[in-house]
Amino acid sequence: MADRRALGNVLVATDFSAAAARAVERAAQLPIGPGSALTVLHVLPPGCRPEERADAERQLGNAMSAVVAAAARAGRRELDAFPRLVEGTPFVEIVRTARHGRNDLVVVGRHGRRRFRDLLIGSTAERVIRKGDTSILVVASAPRGPYARPLVAVDCSDAAGGALELAWRLAEPVDQALEVVLAFQPPAPEGAILRARFSAGEALQLRQDAQRAAEAAVDAFLAGREPVTPAAAVVREGDARCVILDLAAERDSDLLALGTHGRSGLAHMLLGSVAEAVIRAASCDVLVARPSGMPFKLP
């Protein structure tokens, strides 16, 4: 097996809420490699008053103390961490800072079970995912140690391969078998099968053929990546959102990873219905992995 490549620079955004504090703690425990750094970013509104800036500086100092403590608990005492305080529109500054800092990952917090647009600071998290070009980790709960039960949702694309590789880099131990899930739909809806007057046996055969095709596709997908990470596959028929969330609940997953690249199928990720539903409903952290070379877009 290939050695796991450590993370490069990581950016964590904070609004000093409890949810952001969980994100800061998780970021401090990530396997950031030597020579890379963790940046803790807070965005002030434009033209803020001096007392507001002073209060933000104080709270950012508290966040940096939390980083040091969390890194020490994780055995990462050599972690380089830096505060950054800027003025502007939060999602714009997060995306811009991630881009300019050549960050491998942006970490944000999720505020409980609110609607998706309330994840970080109003609609900030949604906009960061929509507009940014950096992989994003949405932290849902306080970390209890390294990720030990990751689940990767795949569609057998290169983007899904990126999600698998990044999940492997975040998880420990290195030699664990990541579990992947592929959701598939039958070749025709139930109503179409009935209208075509297929027999019950023929309808069953169609489903079995679709199952075998999905299993063959995911086996081929994983075979090309075994030197990087071993994986066990689950192939299930059904709506991708339900399949992914149900399996994550069954496995008590602590991380759900998805790839982003296009606008159809499981990869409808800018922000598609699958990703949005998973981020909103998952009880665990969600990793939205982006392929390299995605265009950088700001309004």
C-alpha cells in the first residue's frame, strides 16, 4: 500500500459560535503535514467599529488557544497555526483565502439541525461550497478522535476517486478498509416496466442485471485504486440520498465523503440535491471533495 500523503495547508472559518468551535477543534486534529499550516479565519463586516475589531481579536486569540490544546491532545504538538482577521463578505473571504493560501481543505461548522442555509453564518457555508474550488469538511459534532468509520459515496467517476483518496488521508488507522456505497436505479421505473407488460420474472431479471452491472462497475473502480487504499463496497438499489444516509446510520459512520464534478447523477454537486440532502440530514461530518483544477468563481 502506498504511504498516505499528509494534508497541506488547512483553513478553518470561525464565527466564534459553538458550532465553529467544534470545527476549530476538528481542524487542529487533522493530519496536517510538516511545513504546512492551519489558518483560523474570522471575517468582520466592512467598516466595523474599533471595539468590534478588538473583541474579535480577543475571541480569535481564544480560538488559537483552543487550537493549541486540541493539537496537543491529538499528539500534533508541532502544528503551525496562524490567526487571520479580515473585513468583507464572509463566504467571499473564505473562498479567496483558501485559494490564495493554496489550502487542501476548508473546515466549517454546521449549526445543529437547521436548514442548509443556516450551516455557518447565514448562507455562508452553502456559498462556500457553491463558489469555492477547495474541498470542504462540514463538521457536525465534537470530535472524539480521528475518523475511524468513514463512508464514501461513489459514482465510479474520477471525482469519486478524489473523495475516496481524501477520506483515506483523513481517516486513521491508515490500513483500515474504507467502506464505499454505490446507489443504483433499475433500468426503467416500475410503472414503465408494468406498461411494457414485462412478466414478474422479466422485471426481476432486469433488476438483477442492473445490480450485477453496478457491482461490476464499483469493483472495477476500486481495483484501479487498491494501491492507494483498500475498500469494501456496498451496492444498493434506491434513491442515492436515502441509500447513503441509511447506510451511514447503520454503520454509525463518523465521516461521509462525496465527490463533486458535474450536474447529473450522484455528482450533481454544485450544489445538487444529493449533496444538499446529505449535508443537511447526516448526523456525522460530511466531506465534499473537489477535483483539482476546478474553476475559481466569485461574484
